[in-house]
Amino acid sequence: MTSSTNIALVTGGTGGIGKEINRRLLADGYKIVAADMTVPEELSGKQDPEQPEGVLLYRMDVRDSESVDACIAFCVSQGRLKTVINCAGLLRHGEIEDVTDDALATVWDVNAAGATRVCRAASPHLTEGASIVNISSITGRVGRMRGGSMYGASKAAMEAFTKYLAVEFAPRGVRVNAVAPGFIAVLPMSPSMRFIAHADNDQDALAWCQAQSPMGRTGRPEEMAGPVAFLVSDDASFITGHVLVADGGVAAV
Ligand SMILES: NC(=O)c1ccc[n+]([C@@H]2O[C@H](COP(=O)([O-])OP(=O)(O)OC[C@H]3O[C@@H](n4cnc5c(N)ncnc54)[C@H](O)[C@@H]3O)[C@@H](O)[C@H]2O)c1
């Protein structure tokens, strides 16, 4: 490790989309810290045995400030923390009378507050040229996803957070953007995703998702990596406070 090593922290880094972001940013020259609550204790801080050299795993829960702070300390021990991707997230469904306090608290704690905790901890280490990408969702932009109000509202909050932080960080040359995915085929689907998709199995849920898109298909997880890579690159050097919708046209309908 040298001080010229650029570190990209990817929260939710063992998930379907997170893994593809890891792969792409690794190819772009970063050393990756893939932080996730699923990382086994014994692998935390170690090379991911299933990934190419340069992807370190870290066990971290975005609901827990101490865990987040420790993860950021680990990142800066490995090089310059240049990029933070807030990809940790979870989906819970419920039409309004079925919304439980537990689901409500969890969704907001992980999706909205989680990204806030990570950015707060990372902030002192982000210097000119660094950038953040928050992974929101088109459910934060459209109202027609059945039972999606909790999740959609938390993702809309991430987008508002993105704009506020972009303004706060702009004077120091740190950019903050978001990518809003549409329906991305990460299987197996959660019960919440099946509910939103009016289906009780993955096949029917996929068919429903495909039908929502003018392109007639769901996205592939790797199709989220390119937009993220663009936003953190010098090609996007004048872009901040922006939400890049990557949804095959779903939100355009
Ligand atoms: N798949 C889609 O269609 C879709 C659409 C729009 C937005 N998104 C968003 O993209 C991101 C990635 O989703 P995905 O489809 O890869 O799902 P995924 O479940 O495979 O990945 C999410 C990851 O976040 C991790 N995570 C959840 N709670 C956490 C916590 N408290 N602390 C640390 N890690 C935590 C999970 O363990 C998981 O690895 C999420 O933020 C999701 O909301 C996904």
C-alpha cells in the first residue's frame, strides 16, 4: 500500500449491484473496501477470496455509528479515501395500514440514516477530487409501486441528502451525486419486491418488472456500475448534486 493508492468504499459491497460496482472500480484502478453486514468476522479486513486481488472485505452495519467509524478508519489505513458509494439498502413493503413500526424504522435507518452516517464519518478524509455516489431508486420518484411508500420515501430522502451534501462539499472540491436504478434483476427477489411486482414467484415478478420498462427488460446489476464509474470519474468533474436515472425508461412513462 502507498499513499497514492485510491480507495473506493462500497457499502452493501457484497450485494448484487455492489459486487458489480466493486469489479468496475477495481478495473478503474481503485483498491476496494466492500463493506457489508454480511461479511463474516473472520474475513473482515481481508482480501475477498472470491474476487480478484484488490477487493478487501469489511464487516460493517450502517445502522451502527461505531461500526461505520471503524470502517472509515480501516479505509484510510489502506490509502486515500477518494470515493464512497452508499449502496447498502433494503426494501420493505406495506400499504399504509400494514406498515409496521419495525419495518419503518429499519428502512429509514438503513437507507437514509445509513448513508448519512457513512458520509459524516468519511467527511474529514475527503479532499479535493473525492466524490460520493448514493444509490437511490426510481421508487423515490414515482408513486405507482404498490406498497412502496416506506422504501420510496427513504430513497427520495437519499436524493435530497445528495443535493444538500453536494452544496455543503462543493467549496472543497468534493462532488456528491446519486444513481437511481430502475428494476434490476438481483435474484432471488425479496418478498417485498415480489409484492411490489404483484407476483408470488421470481419468474412472474421479473415478467411484471420487464413489462414496466419501455425497453421491455430489467437491468443487469453491471449496468449500474457504468453510471457510478462515470459519476466518480474526471469526465463528471463539473457534475454535482445530480441524480442519474438508470432505469430503462420506467420513470419516463
Ligand atoms: N435491485 C433493484 O432493482 C434496485 C432498484 C433500485 C435501487 N436499488 C438499490 O440498490 C442497492 C443495492 O441493492 P441490490 O439490488 O444489490 O440488493 P442486495 O440486497 O443484493 O444488496 C444490498 C446490500 O446491502 C446490505 N445491507 C443491508 N442492510 C445493511 C446494513 N444495515 N449495513 C450494511 N449493509 C447492509 C445487504 O447485506 C446487501 O448485501 C440498494 O440500496 C437498493 O435499495 C436496487
